[in-house]
Amino acid sequence: MNRETEGVRREEERAATRRGVVLVGHGGVPKDFPRERLARLKALEAQRRGTGRGPSAEEIELDRLLRTWPRTPDTDPYQAGLEALAAALRPHLHGALFALAYNEFCAPDVEEAVEGLIAAGVTRLTVVPSMLTPGGSHSQEEIPAILDRLRTMHPAVEIGYAWPFDPADVARLLAEQVARFEGVVRIPPRS
């Protein structure tokens, strides 16, 4: 195969590969969500934990109600903050289709966001959590389990998980933030 033919083939492969990115945040409970309903949902989750049983109809309904509760920046500042992060991230993704997802309390969940991008034609998908430190159950256990299930359901789609973060990179980001806050000289970029 000559160079020109190889270049055309690579361009065709790139065109056939539609990229997508899902940014996953934890999610927050809106300030105006009825506290008695939240307490009931948490009680049902606690009763079920470790039993191997799936959620009851009541638990599913309360979770749905919480995830779809109307939100504003005042009632859910976490969602507004994740949306601001998403808006800042999007220009760096070079045209990839993009979706937000939440582990808890908000919609869409990870599975819904991934399924939505696959339905839109994504064939290569990267999921990245906003949670930067290792050891958390969402980023270390729950998201990988969901992605394993989705990979089985969609074997033609390449689903990657951009985690864990390099602690040195996270430390540099935090040190730069401290330096900006204190008005100190910027830390040189990692080579």
C-alpha cells in the first residue's frame, strides 16, 4: 500500500469513528427537595445494602423523582458548577460529542449518558470523572462496573475510562491553584 492510499484509508477510519466524551460528576441533592423523601430513599437504600436484592418499586420511584427534580443554580449549585466545568472542557475536545452524567441525585446517570451518545452514532467513547482522588467507590468501583456492562452490551463501541488521574498531575493543579490564590509565581509545567 502506498503512502497516499494509506493516508486515504486512515482518513476513512477517522471519519467512520465518531468520538464521544462523558464527564461524570457526583451529583447533589437540590436544596428544595423534600427532606422526608430523601430520608425515605436513604433508608430504603440502607435496608437493601448487602442483601443482594434489587431496589424496590418505591426506591426506584424516589430515586427517579430526585434525579429529575427541577433545578436552578440556586437550588443545585453543584450541577451549575459541573455545567460550568463542562462548558470549559468542551472546546478542548476537538469536536467530540459530549454529555454530562451523574453518579447520584441527578439525571442522566452514567448508563443513560453513554447510551445517548451511542444512539447518536459514537463508536469511540471516553468517560472521565470529575473526581480526582483514588479510593472513592464511585470512580473506583461503580463507574468501572457500569462500563463493563455497557461494553458487553455494545461490543462494537470502544469504551474507555480516563481514570485514575496521576497524583503528580493533580498535585500540580492544586499547587497552581494555591499559587494563584497566594499571588505566588506560577509553577512550571511538568515536562
